[in-house]
Amino acid sequence: NRAPFEMLLRVPGIGPKSARRIWHARKQAALGLDELKRMGVVLKRAQYFITCRGFAGAHPGRGSAGRERITRALIDPNVFSGGVEQLSMFSPPAVDRLVEQGVPPRTAQKMVREEAVQCLARAL
């Protein structure tokens, strides 16, 4: 409900005619999915790119849970590796410090990874 006209034109499923209709209609009130559908927006294509009254988008990465899932995927080396792992000569310094304090190595790795996920999730 705040995108400029040029950005509306870039959304798949919203053509010039629908973009003009949206532009004029939202001056009166915030639009919802029903209004967009009546204006001729192809929601099957546009749903991944729009937010409107009562609809936050069909994107799986929205919200805090989605952000955390994305950051876990970015940090987890197994997500895109297909079962192949690159060996490292050294573990991260934070893991080494925890191991020196008596924390088991696997637990230390999990703790460092969780801290990184939380940090990245806050940054998103």
C-alpha cells in the first residue's frame, strides 16, 4: 500500500491498467486481497511480492521465524553441500575457548552456531 507506481509495474501479475487502478484506489483507503483481485491483479503471480491489508505475503521467509530459518540455512554448511564436507584445519576461536573451559567440543560448536544464528536473525 506504499509502493510507488513504477514499483507496482515491476510486480509480476500487475500490469499498467491494474497499477493505475491500485494507485487511484489506495488514495481512498488501504487495499486488501479482495480489492486487488477485483482490480484484475493476478494473485497467483503477485502474491510473493505484495503486502496489503490483512496479508503479509506468501513468502516463506517473512517474520522472525522465517528470518531465523534463513540465517540457519546461511550458517549450516550441510544445506547446500549434498553430503560433502570441506575439512578445516582449525576450529573457530570461540569454540576453542569454550573447550578450554571444559565444554564438550560438539556442545561448544552448537553453542557458537546458535549464537551466530541469533546475531544474524537480529541483524535481518
